[in-house]
Amino acid sequence: PRQPEGWTNYRITIGADGKMSSLRQLLHADNFAQVKPGQTQDEVRERLGRTAQVQPWPQKNETEWVWRFRPDANDSKLFSVFFGPDGLVLRTAIGDDPKAQAQAGR
């Protein structure tokens, strides 16, 4: 994983011969669309890899997991998954990456 500062999480598959048989970037729109309410934290981690940040929101009784990604070469976004106290997905969101905005404003 290249999180928390990078924009990629790769899954490498090793074949029976001990050689890499596939390399897949996990942080893309197709994978984000497959994260649905009711999924477990383990299911989300399996789909997206290690998160860049875990943010508890005690007043809402929620926990937010955040991944940094690039929808294109010139843009940086955050994909967030919000979990309830039972550890199940409540909702997802995509927003601007404040670090990228701060760097652009320098």
C-alpha cells in the first residue's frame, strides 16, 4: 500500500510457480461502487486495502475510514466509508483532498 500519503493500493497475486500472476490497483471507481451499506470492515479492507486514515466521530457514534486516490493525473480526492457502532458500512462519500488543495494554493 502507498497510503497514507500516496494514491495507490495494489493487490499482488502470486501463482503456484512463485511468480507474480497479477497486479491490480484497488483504488478506483469500480471498486468504490461495490462498497455498500451493510458490508463489514473486513469486506471493505479486502476490496480497498489498508486505509490512509481512521477518524472516529464519537458524537455521531460513527467511524470514518479514508483513502486518498487520483481519479486522473491532475486531481486528488478522498474516498470515505462511514461505519456504525456494529462495524457495518452506513454510507460512502467522495470529496476533495485538502492536502492537494493546500499544495495547489502555495
